[in-house]
Amino acid sequence: MDINSLIGVFDSGVGGLTVLKQLIRFLPNEKFLYLGDTARVPYGNKSQETVKRYAEEATKFLLSKNVKMIVIACNTVSSLALENVRKLAGDIPVVGMLDFSAIAAYRTSRTKNIAVIGTRATIDSQSYEQQLKQIADTKKLKIYSKPCPLFVPLVEELFLDNEATKLIASNYLVEFSEKNIDTLILGCTHYPALSKIIQDLLPNVNLIDTGEQSSIQVLRILAEKHILNNDTIDFSAVPQVEFFITDLSPNFKKIAEFLLGFSIENPNIVQLNND
Ligand code: DGL
């Protein structure tokens, strides 16, 4: 494994860019390849079989680029197809969105009443419940979960500080204000783009950003495997990312630049399937 190889990051669309932003923050010396399957977004309302197939196709593409690590910047794929990606990746380490996020939620919660929001597929899979139950005494833990399927298209439309979004968010989240929850896992990588609206509705709740938590895990694994690029940090350098998407939606560049906070080159278009 070459220390200078790229870290491959993939998602169904633009949501994984919130993860990429955190990765760049924690790993300023690394070079990244971002793959967004924009032609087939959303994944969150598709069957497990389909999500597995898409995840395998994305993994094969990243492996063909000789990446040194794969980050599944999508909670839906992490919930439904982590093992499929790991199997294909072999010795290449794979990081999903769940383990460090669940640990962070458990450790920071005082009441141990934790809520999770995500796509329908993620919530139906009960992946966070399983993850939390692996680290915690289930008798002392209450987990509330709720699918929020309208959040993904709202983010993709950049409806971020918008009255309609506020109304939908309040509709989804109102049930949590009656529970004694103090921690909410944003279990979809699109959702950090809506943090402000969510935090305003649940002001005393600690929001867990899965991209942030997973970046800590990525940093640890790179260091443990001695593949962390630890050259001297050049703080003036622009982030090094190659972008690949499966369909150039007219909005992609605009949303990407908004979520990342810097301008990007035109993305490359790639076809992942042979349909
Ligand atoms: N951003 C993705 C996630 O974290 C999936 C959104 C979608 O494609 O439905 O779950």
C-alpha cells in the first residue's frame, strides 16, 4: 500500500461531501477521490439487494484507482452493505459511518436516551440499535429512531435555510422533544447540512455528525497501518480531491462548493454499471 495513494470516499450523491469536508479538516495532507453516484441517488429508499450491488460497483471503481483506504460516506451503504464492501476490498481498510458515531453518542449522552434519524433503509435496518447494543448495557439505554426521507431531496435542492424545510423538520422531530433525549445521531451524511434547523428545534440536544466521528476513525487506522501521510502540513495548500460522479446534474458543482466551502474543478463522469 502506497502512503501517497488516494483515499477513496463514496456516497450516493452529494451527502458524502459533508464527510469529505471533515476528512480534509482532520487529514490536511491526504489526497482524496470522491465518487458520488448522482445518477442513482437516493439509495435510502432502495432495497438491500440494490444498495449492495451499487456499493460493490462503487468499490470496484475505487479499487481500480488503487486507493489506500475506502470511506463509505453514506450511512445507508454502511448499514446495508459494509460487509460486501469489506469483502471486495480485501486488505484495503474500509471505514463506515456507524461505529465511531455510536460510540460518540453513547459516551456523550448523560440521559442515555439517544435518538437516530436517517433514511428509511438505515432506520429499517436497525443498524444503529445493533451498534449501540454492542457497546452498551441495553437496560440502561433508550433508543428512538425516525426516518426522515424528505431531508435528502431538500439538501440536494439546497433548501437549507428555508421555511418549508423548517416545517418538515419540525414535523419529523417534534416527537423527540417529549422524550428525554440529549443526543441525536444525524444518521445520514446529507443531514449535517441541516444542522442549524435541527439544532434550533432541539436546542439542548447534542448532534452527532457521522462524518466527523468517522474521520477520527480514519485518522487512527491510517496511523496504525503506517499509511498516514505525515509530511509537514502546508496550510496554504488547496485540498486535493479528484471528483467522479455518475451524472452531471446541473446543480452538482454549486451544491458541492457550498457544502465544501471551496471551489472545485469540473467533476469527471464515470459509468459504474454495465446496464
Ligand atoms: N447520504 C446517504 C446516507 O448517509 C444516503 C442518501 C440517499 O441516497 O438516500 O444515508
